[in-house]
Amino acid sequence: MAEKQVVVFKLLSEEYCVDIMEVVEIIRMQDITKLPDVPVFVEGVINLRGKIIPVIDLKKRFNLNAGSSDENTRIIITNVNNKTTGFIVDNVTEVLRLSLDDIEPLDNETVGIDKDYICGIGKFDKRMLIMLNLNEVLSLDEKEDLKDME
């Protein structure tokens, strides 16, 4: 049976997941250097073992109520298209294996969203996991802006 391994995390009360192959590591929240004149969802940059990495607050990116960080807040360090980026999430909960049969593609027209970064819904027990395509979270212009930050 074909499977996909995913990292599950929370934003507010909803559960999201990303393909584990896109995740480099998960770190605790740390001081972030703010940058001038960046989109509101770009928190700034961190220095991770000598590499400057832009950090995006996913709640702000998705226009969710931002709130503040706590001891559960994490930064998921990802590598998508050879671009290292950090994403702030409320809590990383687990790593799961989802059967490909339990992943429903999302019909964006029916649901009424035009967000390419939501690539499906994963069903696990009685839970529904919103599956994100991290490569689509940022527009081409936003990706270019981030490239300039490094």
C-alpha cells in the first residue's frame, strides 16, 4: 500500500501537514531579526548555524488570528526548490504515515477557494489534516523577495 509520511502541526485549532521530505528540521522558537519593508507575514530572519534563513508566520500568511508564541511554538525549517525557509507554527504534534487512499484531493472550485497551497485533505482516524504544498505558499514575487533576504 502506497503511503506518504507527513509532519503534522497546528495553527490555532486546525491540524495541517506537510510532506516530511520538505522538512529539514524543527526548532524551538528563537529571536528573529526584524527586517524593514517586508510583507507583514515575514517575521524576519534567523541565523541557523551560520546560514541566514527567512522566517514566515503561517498564521499571518493565511490571514488567521496571529496571537503570540508560547513554549510549544516551533519553526519548521524546510527546503523547497533548493530554498531554505522557516515557517512558524503553533505546535508540531507528530509524524504520521497516510495511505494515499486516505488523501482526498481538494476541488477548489467546489470549496470556493483559489489557494494552490492546499493540495488535499488527509483522513486519519476521525481527524482531517489540511495538506499544504509549501512550494505554493508564496507567490513568485514573494519568493523573489525572500531570495534577496539571504
